[in-house]
Amino acid sequence: MKKQCPLMVLIVLCLAFLSTAQLEAEAGDAQPATLRAYLRQGIEKAFNLETQRATSLFQKAVELDRGNPLGYSFLALNHLFSYEMSFDPQERARDQESMLQDVEEALSRGLNRIEKTPRDSQAYFAMALAKIVKIRWALTQKRYLVIAQESGHIWTYLEKAKAEDPQNYDIYFPLGLLHYHLDHLPAAARIFSALLITAADHQKGLEELEIAAQKGDLLKELAQAELSSVYTYFEQQPARALPITRELKEKFPRNYNFALTLAITLSELNRFAEAFVVAGEIEKAIQTGAPPFVPQLQPRYDHMMGRILFNQTEYTRAGEYFRKALTDMSVYNARIRTSALVRLGMIHDIRKERKQAEEFYSRALAVEGGEGVAQVEAKRHLQTPYAPRPKSSATTILP
């Protein structure tokens, strides 16, 4: 089996796995159907940004069978999601503490399970999830020793889980993430990953994500959300992303991530009138200040408006919005700042102002916590100046 090296990609909002194997004897009165119901409901609440309710439901799953590591992995993943989404430093600290506690509980119970039942696929998958959570957290903290210590067995756990239950299509989600996003690492890192984890495989990763999105159970929506992002931002195939994103927005109306992505995706398709309608809904919700549409979302709104206007070739107005997004220096908006800097660099490239463009790309690469697709773009455009893609004819409608 191959061992895992530090993961350099954003992994998951929440993951799940239900084995068809019988639960341990000591949990005989905890019915699998009830456990699944709690996990399913918890996922839906988490996707709708009802974090506290999601935590309560995952806790109920834990209480059904305290020897089962899966519930603890869900709790850890939910706390990771809350930690990364929170605007409150004190809340982030509490989520961090709870997350790390639940990680250790999941690992401890998982090891106990496989000691008794070496082919327990559920335990292997739960432990992989717990380690993924801890590594993701360690990456945000730049705690590389922790990454090295915790990353050793993830791939092994995933392969064992798949081998023991090949009909569990949810497993294709983390496998697809790794195969797809490892392809975005630098060449030297890809070689290293092929030796110690698995070879990057762009097409295989896409296929695995599609399988999880179509056939998955508890991970179906999560795989759909990832495909929405991949097709919009990496593959530049917004037409494939649109129906997925629209469905997610309708199903989870409180989740502003889907609304923001939908507006950008529509603008990528030159459907500007529809994009501005969605943008108007988001602006109105932020102005009300009713959670989760809090004022701290303003930089993300400004960035979204910049993207729409950029796609409309309204570069001066787009630049104004991108500069507004740069005025917020909070940790949770690091990726927004990175993307805004890249877009400003692209505007300078369009205007044949190469020196200024290179300055913005370099600034984007220097943003701490800005890792992601924007920094991938910044590296690419530092080597090759950005040139806009030919646009099909479309009616331009200003807001």
C-alpha cells in the first residue's frame, strides 16, 4: 500500500460512510437505519449552514453507538467546516478544540474496531476522515510536523475501505478529490505524490467525482458541490456546472456559497441579466444582516460583482469592486483577496500593462492562506500573460 504525504488541497465540508456490515454486538440496539437518518439530516443541516443543528444530529448518531468512530468523524468534520466558515475568533477557538477532541475519539475507536474486526471498512473510512480533518487544520496552522505525523495511513485506509465495500459509491468522492487535485501540484510534488500516495489522474478524478455525485448516498450533494466548483473554476465548463449549482441553491437556500457561485457561473455563460438578479438577492440579504447573510460577506459580494463585470468586459467597474474586496484584511477572506489581486492583474494584462500585471500576480502568491485556484492562475499568468477568451455574442444588460 502507498502512504500519504501532506495533502495540499481543500478536502471536505463533511464526509460519510455507511457499511452494509452488521454493527458491533455491543451496539445491538442502535439500528443502522436510525444512524443513517441522523447522519443524513445532519448533512442537510450542515449544507444549509445550520451548524448547531447539524452538530446536535451528529451527536445523536454518536450516542446510538459510542464505540463507532463514524459519528465522531462527522462531528470533527462539522467543527472543521464551522471553524473555516466562522467570522468570530472565539467561535473558531471553540470549534478548533472540539474538532481536535473528536478527531482523537474517532481514531481511538477506529483502532479498537479494527483490532476486533480487521475487515471493518466503516472503521477504516472513519479513521481516514479523522486524519483528513486534522491535516486540513494543520495546513491552516502551518504545522508541518503534525502533517508529517498524521498523513501516513490515509491512502491505505481509503483503499481498505473500498476493498471491503466496493458498492459504497461515497468512497469515490475522496478518491476523486485526490486524483483530480494532485494534478494541480507542481511537477516535483506530483512525482513525490505518485511514489508515496497515488499518481495524479485528472480524468480519473473527474470520473470518480461524477460517480459519487450520481450514485453516492450521504456524499451525493458534497460531490455535486465539488463538481460545481471544478467545472466553473478549473475546467472552465460553466454550462456543466450550471444545473448542478442551481439545484444546490434551490435545495439549500441559506447557503450563500451556492448563490455566489451561481451568479458567477451565469456570468461565465453571458447570462448577465440572470446573474444580476441573483446578485441583487444576495445584496438585499446582506443588507438585512440576518444570519447567515452577515455584513462580513460584503467582500465576497464585491468580488462576485467584480467577476460579473469582468466577464461583461466592464473592466473599470470590475476593478473598482476588486479593490473594494481588497480592503478587508480578515483571515477568512484571504482567498477572496487572492482572487481579486489575480483579476486586477488580468485587467492590466488586457490593457497591455505587463509590469503592473506581474506585480498583482506576485502579490496574489504572497497572500498567506490564499492557496487555491487563484494562486494556480497567478503562477500561470506570471509565465504567460492573460488573454481573454473569445466571447460568443450575447446581449449585455447592466444592473
